[in-house]
Amino acid sequence: MFDLRNVVISVPLPALREAPSVSQIDGEWRYDSRNSILEWSVLLIDNSNRSGSLEFVVPQVDASAFFPISVRFMATDTFSDLKVMNIIPVKGGNPPKYAQRTQLLTENYQVV
């Protein structure tokens, strides 16, 4: 529907002594050993880049250890495409100059 920027997919992992072995990734990765989370970062997801993959190896655990997966991203468009067309002063007079910046941010998006 729109371009997603600075996408970070956080996968919880079981407690590990070392970082997981990442064998294939579209994007970048970082292991947060303090919280035992694998962070997969993709700068841009758009029409030309709609899918990606991450393969990693950890010791055998129950599949539920990898959930919930959290996703953070931002976009310069919104679902409603709402825009400010002009500003009308309450007491009359010339409309003030203004600028507009549209941004969609995730507060909480999880795959459970």
C-alpha cells in the first residue's frame, strides 16, 4: 500500500552464549545479547522490494520461544492520506505560512 522505511523485525531467541549463526539475510542483523533478541533491519520495503528472508541457526528449542515477533517501521504516507489544504485564522486576516510533514509510526505491532 505504501513504502515502509527503517523496518526492524525483532525475533526473541532462547538464552544463548554466543550470537546465532546467520546464514542468509536480506538486509542487516544485530544480536541483542542482553535481551536475547535478533534484530533484522531493512532500510526500505517498496514495490521493487516486497519480500525478503532471514535464515539463522540456534540450538533446538520449542517454536514458541521465537514469539511474539515485534515489528517497527515508519512511512511517509498514512492509511487515510489526510492532508492540510490551508489554514484559516479564527479572527480573519491573511492565512499564516505553514509546513506539513506526514509520518506513520508503529507503536506496537506484533506477530504472535
